[in-house]
Amino acid sequence: MPTLSMILNGQEVTVEVEPGDLLANVLRDKLGLIGTKISCGEGECGSCTVLVDGLSVASCIYPALKAEGREVTTIEGMARDGELHPIQQAFVDATAPQCGYCIPGMIMSAKALLDENPRPTREEIKEGISGNLCRCTGYYQIIEAIELAAERMAGKGGAA
Amino acid sequence: MSTRVLGKSVPKKDAATKVRGSRKFPQDFDMDGQLHAKVVWSEYAHARVLKIDTAQAEALPGVVKVITAGDVPVNEYGIIIPDQPVLVGERDKVRGLGDRIVIVVAESEKVAEEARRLVQVEYEPLPVVSDPREAMKPDAPLVHDELGDSNVFRHIKIRKGDWEKGFAEADVVVESYYATPYVEHVYMQPDAGIGYIDDQDRVTVISSAQWPDHDLRQIAPMLDLPKEQIREIVPAIGGAFGGREDMHVQHLLALCAYCVRRPVKMVFDRSEVMITTGKRHPWYVKYRTGATNDGKLTAVEIEIISESGGYASTSAPVIEAGTSFSAGPYVVPNAKVDAYAVYTNNAVTMAMRGFGTTQSAFIYEMQMSKLAEALDMDPVELRMKNLFRDGSIGLTGHAMPQGVGIRETLRESAVAAGWKEKQGHWIRPDLGPASAPHKQRGIAVACGLKNVGYSFGSDDRATVGVELALDYSGEIERVTVLSGACDVGMGVQTVLAQMAAEALGVEYKQVRVSMVDTAKVPDSGSCSASRMVWISGNALLGACQEALGKRDEILMAETGETLVRAEHQFRGLSVRETTPYDLETGMSVPHFSYGYASQIALVEVDTETGETEILKFWAAQDVGKAVHPEMVRGQSAGGVHMGVGYALTEEYIQQEGMAKTTHLSDYCIPTVMDMPREFFSITVEVPDPTGPFGAKGVGEMTTLPTAPAIISAIHDAVGVWIDEFPATAERVWWAMQKK
């Protein structure tokens, strides 16, 4: 069985995979990282979004072996020493999660967006999460959470 | 009473674990030694099963058991009547694509998947009943030959006043034919779970659910076991919207665990969810409305045909609820209504946000929009002339109970959208120029109302417990709320914690809400009918009061006890005696309590493509008391999201019973780009004297007015009525060509 080596949430990880395995399944089933969710199974809904070398990808259609040697960040890699990442904290403070199934993917898309564009406009935020479906929230509180996170990460508005 | 917690948007109890990704949904559980199960689904919408050959599947290494109809102790189930086979056996009929033939259980998911492809089923195709209007004809093939000679299984009649006289008095009569689409819930978390035998020999299921205790009531007779020997644990639920009121995996996992006595995991993929789980009922409706020149409604005549698919599910109560609101929140003195629930071989239809009142809101509000045009009267003004007040007489002859907030929601939303009231007349706002020469703007309003709790004499009840941990001086240190209320995402556990903190005078953070496990928490009833805040809230307040009383007794007696537990059952019938429809006249006291909403859509329609963009949207909801204002706003936006999809994009397409839209790439729910550019949520608080702290329900009401508001706004923009929706670009464009 081939092996996959990658930098997963800052740690080097090697795992046996089958050639057809998809990254989402490897993360969930072989590495126990259940925060990455599978919903549509065809790269349509964004629930499985993770970052590969800083870019957001739909891990449910991303061949696991393509991640060889790359840096992969999942929702589990966001909090540091137990402290929520400012994006996660903003999602809590903005009452963004309802059922929460889409939320890890939303947060990863928000991370990719804010890494690239720390002070996005509302339209840019919408574009940034336009590949992430949510059935509960109508998206407004998610947009507001990302605005709040951007504001806090830029050092304005404090970290409360 | 203090208001330290109530009305504050505190952090949701489950928010931190949800943003960390650590909160477990059913597919996130694994157990040592677990097996994997896959279902072999029916390939036909209507057929007789001639032969099931499992030999090849059984021979595959790694296959542990191939479960067939003969393995099910009592091969039937159903949420209200047990009319569904768990597995369809040889010589039996399949009645739709959601029927199951076989479950294969194997050592790995891969082997289970391979094994299910090796199961060979021979069918004798039968004529497919694919349109409920055809299904009502006397010579139509029968979906349930065993149930009599008709596919119609519920007929509701309402005969109120003298409708012929009412139409004779009308100056204007509006007559329409509507068709509402099949739509899918699209909860983001596909159905999944694990079944196992626990350490007390209970058949146990970990799964999403809306009413776990009722699942037990269906699983126990299926396995011919006492209810106490079945257990359901409900972890995080990835949305529900009514779609998880019926069982999708629970009974199958219980059956697997019962058969193999090892943990068995089952995870549906999206197509399995799309094809095999229930949908919103399509309605086919003839509607006549009469009114005088000064805008007073005189009569309605309505015929509703509601498609049920192959099984009854909750179709009878859905049409009962929907029909009771078919004339809307308006005083209509004379009415003739006939509503029919009809079997077909299309997808089974079941509860979905609104429970029949979403379809009724579409039909009555489209009628009001058309009437306003026919009378050349402002649509807000026409509605204001007819809207309910406290004590108004409704469609089934009942008086509306205190707390009617529909006028407040309409007034607030209309004023926010720029309407002006002058000497009793309402004047619409100027919409400003469209963004391009080939685009046109329109604005429209719609109202809606819905019951809170179960209706028509149902003995709806909830039991909630509280445990107080006391310190040595008798002060409350910690509180645990014990409730079977499933948090499908809307935040009921947060609301219960807030109410407990308020009632007990403690901090929100001192209150914990236990996980739903039927072995540990009381039955709080279903997370449906917008009932949890109202009914479980009332039960919780009762339990808190009893617990405080017990604590006082302990302190008086100086027993040194540090744990107080109380449990309280609240019955809806204790505040209002509801009654079933009278068989001939339909008269009844239908519901305990109500919630209200009004919404306004400002749209821009592209006259070259027919595409609709929603520029602004105002959503006002009367919730009695907003326990958590931000969660109310979330319910408002989420209800509007579902309504935007209903109005513009979502349609589950079937041809002769075969599913055509089986993925999220061909069944399109709104993305963030499809939502109104600007959204204004307005929360109104007209207290319900029967609600906890005056609270009503909110979850469903927020989706009712959305589709008729948007589709009426399309008419305001380009002059076409889209009576058969969704109002896709193609439909609008074609309607404009025919104009």
C-alpha cells in the first residue's frame, strides 16, 4: 500500500493509503480528524474544505496522494493551545453556527480568504464563501462573523 | 423577575465545540469491532418483487449477514400508521424508490458496497401512479391495493357560512390554479449512525432524530421487544427541518444490531438522502376568493390535492394543518374547502418546515396579491382590512386566542420598507430606478401564521427535568436540565438553559443541558411544530418551580441533602382544549397557540433572461418573547433562505416516479450569492399568555411568507403571475413571452 507523507496541522504525518483514497476519508477514517465533514461527496457544498498549501480545496474529491509533501490544515489545526482562533471565536460571538455541520468548512474558507485578503469587503467575503452551502443560517451571521474576525485580527475592536 | 439572561444573546451552549470541529455528529462515531451496512434500494417506483438472490453477496469474503424481509420480526413501521415495510420481500410490492429490499452487513464499508451490487432482484413492473390528480380517478391503479379501492386516504371538508351568498355579494372574484413543487430538506448532515447492543442488553442506536422516544415506539414493535429494551442516543444533529421526524436509519441500525449483535455503522451518501428520504408535499390547488370593492373578503372556495407518495407518513396531519390555514390570517365569513391526501409512487412526502402551512401561505397570499391588483388597492391596506385580531373568528369557526401579532409584523415590515400610512390608507414606497435598462423592479408583501404544538385534540405534552446541585448552605451551585428536546441546530438547549437560569436565579454558565439519551432523559416530544420553546419551556418552568419548592423543604428540614431533582410534564390541552375537524362542517378548535410573520421583498427582474435578484428583504416575526434575539434573527434568515430556494430554484424532479435531481449539483439550494443583498430582520414581541415568559414558536413561521412575497414582487416588476413555481429564469421568461 502506498504511503502519504504530509505536514498536517504543523506536524509531519505518514499514513498508508490506497491509490483511490480521497483526502477527506483519509483525514476522517485513518487519522481521526472528524472535524472535516462530508455532505455532498462531489465538491459542491464546501463542508469538507481544508487548506492545502494555504489554498482551500474540497477534500471529498481531492486525491489523498496529491497532498504528498504538502502542508494540510484542517479545522483541528486552527485553535492554538486550546485557545480558539480569532475566526472561530468570532463565529461563536456572532451566533453563526446553527446545526454546525457546514461550519468547519466555512471557517476554513474564511481562513483562506483572510490569509489572502485581511480586510475584505462584504462582497469579497460573499465570494469567499460562495462555494460553501449552509441550510440553516441564511449566511448573514456567517458573513458578520468573518467581518468581526477581520476587524479583530487587524487589531481594531480588541479581542474580547 | 430578573432579566439577566432572558433576552440576551449569550454564546450558544454548543457553539465552541462546533467551531472547533470536535462536536460529534452521528457519522463521527466509531466503535471497536464495528461492521458496516449498506441498503439495496428499490430500482422501481412501482413493481412486484419476484425474486431476491443474495447468494453471490453472501459468498463474498467479509460479508457477515445479508438481512432480508424474513429476518425482521414484524416487518412494518410508520410514524403514524405502520404502513411501510422495513424490507420488501419476495411477492411483495415496492411503492417507490425509497423502499428497501436487503441490507448487507460486512467487515468494511468497501465490502458492504461491493456486496450490495451483487444482490440480484427480479421485478415485475406495475403501472406507475405519478400524478395525484390522475391517482384520484376511479380507474387509477392502486398504490395500496390492501387498503381499499381509492388512492385518496384523507378528505377534509370545511363548510362555513353561505359561500354562494358570499360570492354573490362579492364585487370582485379572483380565481387561480396553483401547483407547488416537490422539495427536499437538504439538511447538510447526511443520515448516519451506529446500532449496537449496550451493556444492559438494550438495542441502541446513535443517530440524528427529532423525536427519539417516538422512534422507540416504532422500533420496539418492529423487533417485538418492549420499548424499555430500545435506546436512542442523539448527538449533534446536522439540521432536520422536519425531515428527520420520520426514521431513515434508526430502525435499520436497530435491525442490524439485533441481527448480528455487533456494532453496525451506516452512512448514507447524498444521493441516498436525495432519492429515499421524504419531501415537502406538492399541492395542486383551485382557489376562488371574493371581495367587495372596499376590500372586505366575502368568501373563499378552495380545492387542495396534496401528494403523499407511497406511504402515509405524516401526510394526514400535514394536510389537516395546512388546510386549517388555507384562508390565511384573514377573517373570511364564508368558505367551502375540500382537501385530499393522495397516494402516488413518487417520493414519500412528510413533515417539512411549515408542515403544510408553507403551501397554504403561498396560495392565500398569491390570492391577496391578485385581489389587491384587481381592486386597485395597496396590498398592505387590503391585508390590514382583513387581518385577524384577538378574538377574530377563523376558518374553522374558532376564536383566535389572545396574542395575535400579525398586524404588528405587517406594520413594522411595511414601515421599514418605506410604506407610509396616511388617513387609514397605505402608500407604497418609490422603488428608485433599476440598475440597468433591461431590468425592472418590483416590491411585494406577504403574511403568514402557523400553529405552535400539535393540533386537533392531540394530547401534546413534554416532560422536562432539572437537577440542582446545592452547596452546604443550600445555594444552587450547578443546574442540569434533563430533556429529550433534540437540538437540530436552532438552539433549543441554549434556550432551555437561559430559561432555567432565569427561573432559578443562577448564571447561564451554571446550567448544563444533558445530551439526549432516551435511557437518561424524559420524553419532551418532537422537535417540530415550532413547539419546543413553548411546550418544553413551560415544562421546564414547572420543573424549576417544583425543584425550588423541594429545596426549601430540604433547607427547612436541615437534612443536609445536596441534590434536588424535579420533573414536570406540561400538557398543551391544559391551556386550550383543541378538537378534531367536524366531519361534515370542518368546524373545530384547531390549535393551542400561534406564531406570526410578515415579509417584504424588493426584487429586480432581468427582462432579457427572466432572472430574479432580491435586492432587499424585510422579515418581521412575532415571537412573543425573544429569549435569544440573535438566534431569532438566525431563524428568520434561515427561514428566508429556505423560502428563497422554494420561490426561485428548488425543484425535486421525477419522471414516472424516477428521480432526476439526485445531487446538490442539480438540486440547487441558495448560495450566499443568491440571498437578498440586504436583509432586515425585525422581531416583534406580542406576548402569548400561555407561553413561557410570553414566548411563542418561531422556527417555521419565518419561511411561510417568503415565496409568495418574492413571486408577487416578480409580478410587480414584470407583470406575470408565476402560479406554478419555482420561478426559475426560464419560467419567468416564458411567462413574459406569453403575456
